[in-house]
Amino acid sequence: MNFSLWLESLSMALGALKSNLLRTLLSLLGVTIGIFAIIGVLTFVDALEKGIKGSLSFLGESVIYVQKMPWIFASDYPWWKYINRPDPSMEEFRFLEKNLTYAEAVSVFAIRGGFTAKYKKNSLSGLTVQGITFQHNIVSDIPIEYGRYFTQIEVDRAVEVVILGNTVAKDLFGDENVESAIDKIIKLKGKKFRIIGILKKQGDNLLDAPSNDNITIMPYYTLAKMIPEGKTGIQPSISIKGFENDKDLQNVEGEITGLLRIKRGLRPKEEENFALNRPEQFAVFLDGVIGVLTVAGWIIGSFSIVVGGFGIANIMFVSVKERTSLIGVQKALGAKRAFILWQFLLEAILLCIIGGIGGLILVSLLSFFSSDTFVISLSVSNMILGVSVATVIGVGAGIIPAILAAILDPVEAMRSV
């Protein structure tokens, strides 16, 4: 069938839909609801995934954390063995820093809460302080908006300098005087600290995870002078960033394991008494949750789409019956089977596409329920998927009625009432 006949089939299909507007609208509902259910869930899952990954961005990428406890506990492992493990030490940090060959950067950090910061008459209590070594800005993102990062000398000599989170700086100096906080002196636990940097505002996140906005960063050795290491003091964690070309960080993870076993004097048959934690552990769990939600969305939406597809197929059978005599006239005037087939098939496809677009419009309205931490937006890929599913349903619902119309005998068709 040439292009002009195809356009004529499309024109006749549109005319048939307009002539039975109420029936057309009613037959769209099943497809509209089905597409809304499927694409709505997929859009919700996309927003959830972005929100959770944004919340966990502080953990960094391609990073392994050497710690006492694993982030995900093994159900068959005695809990008291975790408790009795030794904490990572600065000696182990220096050993790894010297001997690791597959690491881009190695750092130590420790976090301690309960600080109070004072500047003149302003004070801020319940402050979280993080102590870090020099390469921590390579391992983890530390975005400086004003000022600068620590120097190697400041870290090694435990100089009393700090980088303030954006919210901390605003609380102490006011919204309009954040930049002027650089080189000002604040007090933490009675000690004077010079402000050398202000972090960029990060904003809230979906999981209410630790935020750069509410933290104060100082050199690790400076924090260790104020609060010594130990069970009642700070407990350091070692963070190691692997190279991007190290697939799944297999090389650096194996090297860390081997070096730590040597450093801790573990025999070949002894189990490891340390945990290597990776952000990917959360990603695996997240993928499982997202997979369940996605399957649930497809199942729920499929029921609606199947019902809508049967409804449209029924409408198409009725349409063929109503226009049987017209089909006979068209065939008598020389219309070919392909012309008749496309006339009805395009009608079914158009019905489903219009219904699908209606479902996508409903999904786009969900954006009004977005928040700063949970942004709902209809992606182009989900729009294409919605229209594609609707088209497939249209072909499935219309192909049999269209074939039946195309093979009608013209004489018998014109005799029908």
C-alpha cells in the first residue's frame, strides 16, 4: 500500500473515532489507567532511586572503608566476634598508605558529636565534628565554596583550623556574612580555631543522611589532640579510593585484605577480624527493592491494560459490524484488503496511543507532589516506553477485527443490514 492510501486509511480511522466520541472516550479509560499505573510506578521508582543515591553520595564512589563492623551483618556470624574486633589504627593507616599500589588515595576520618561552637555572642550546640587526613578530599567530595582546603602541613602538625558547613556558617555569622567568615576565629571546647573554608550548600536528602551543611571539619590529628583514640574517644576509619579502571575494585580489595592480614599477624586459616565496607552494598539492596517495586507496577498496570485491550478489541468488532456495508462498497470500488486492514488497525492503534498519552499526562501531574528531597519527573525514556506499550496493545487489540474486515466478501458485505 502506497503512502497516499496509508494517509487515507489514517484519515478514515480518525473520522470513525470522531463519529463515536463517547464510545471512544470510554474505551480509552482502560489503557489510560494501565499506562498511568506502569509509567507512574517507574517514575516513582526513578525518583526514589535518585533520592536514595543522592542521600548516599557522601560515601563516595569507588571507595572501600576499613572498619571494625560491617554495614550489613551476616545472620550466621556471632555478634560478639564483631564486638571483640580491634578498631583500625593510625599505624595500619600508615602501613596501607605506604604499601598499597592499587589505591588512588588513602585517608583516615573520625566523627564526633556534641561540640559547641562560639563566635562572639553567637553559639551553636550539638555540632558534629569530623577529623580527616590530607587525602580525604580525594576519597570523598568536599566542595569548598569560599576559602580553601587544608594543606599537608596543617594536617601533619595538627594546626587548629576548620572548614565549616554552610548551615553552621550561616547560624554563626548570618546569611549575608558567610563569605566574611573566612579567617575569623571561633571556639570549640575552649580552643580557638581559624576558619579557612566554607562548604557549598548541599540541602536536605531523602534518607536524612549526614549532610555537609551541618558539619565542621578539622585535621584528624587536631581532633585526636582534643579527644584521644580509644573506646571512649574517637574511633578512626580508614577510607581507600581505588582506580576507576579497577573493575569492581577487585585488585585494591584483594591488596587491602592481604596487607591487613599481614599487619595483624593473621594465620592463613584464621578468619579476618576487620570489615571492608563499600557503598555498592547499599546499591545491591536498593536494586532489589527497586526491582520488586518495578515488577509490582508492571503486574498492576498489566491487568488494567489487558482489560483495556479487550475493551478496545470489543469496540473494534462492533465497529467492523456497523461498517460492514461500507466495507463492501469500498471493496466494490476497488479498495484492496491492505487498505481495509490498515483502516481498522490504525483506528485501534490510535485509540491506544491517545489512551497512553492520557496516562502520561496523569503521570506528569505527579510532579506537583515533588519535594526538595524527592523530585518526581517524567523521563523521556518512560514517555517512549508508555507510547510503545500503548502501540503494542493497539496492534494486539485491532489485528483480528482488522483481518476479519479485510477478508469480507464485498457482495455479502453490501447485503448486510
